[in-house]
Amino acid sequence: QVQLVESGGGSVQSGGSLRLSCAASGYNVGQNYMAWFRQAPGKEREGVASIAYGGGGINFADSVKGRFTISQDSAKQMVYLQMNSLKPEDTAMYYCAARSVKDGWYGFLDRNSYRYWGQGAQVTVSS
């Protein structure tokens, strides 16, 4: 059974940094695509960053390019999202997502490409 558990959320002021972690169990981080999504109140869940097996194939949403980085540690079965220069508009629940090879492909940052989801970590950025 695949489980994804996010940690590292919190509250920061504008311009601050946070690092989110996603611990995977029952899943091989190093051999699959994984991603981070976020959902603000009243808005659709949107893709933030994705990473392919082996740490390649990295993609970012335009809104976070140059500020966020994504990485993985396949030995620890972890995926990370480093968020710098945070803005109030980054406030959202952030979700870790993982893909199964059986899933259809809709794009790196399309939620329909991912089968497994964590419970989320809240990130709040104040101005």
C-alpha cells in the first residue's frame, strides 16, 4: 500500500523560506514520477513542480520558477520542495503526489497524471 506523508509546512512572512518533505512508503521514489501540487481555498488544485525518476525531468509552474526547487533522495524514499522568496499568493495546502505506470498521461503538472496523494501540508505566507 502506497503512503505519502508531507511535513515541513508552517507560517512565514513574505520573502521567507520553507522546505516541504514527502516521505513515501510502499513506493519506489527513484523509479517513478512524483510532483507537488497546491490548493488555495476556493481554487483548483494546481501543479507546482514535478520530478522524474533519477532526479531528471524537472518541471515547474511559471508562478514558482526561480523560487522553488524540487529534489529527491531515492535512498531515503523522500521528495523535497524548497520554497524561497515566498509570497502571500503561495499560501495553500501543498500535496505530494506519485504516479503509477498504469496511470494515463496528461502532463507533468496535471493532477490526473497522478494516482497517489498525501494528506497535505499547510503553508501560510503573511505580508
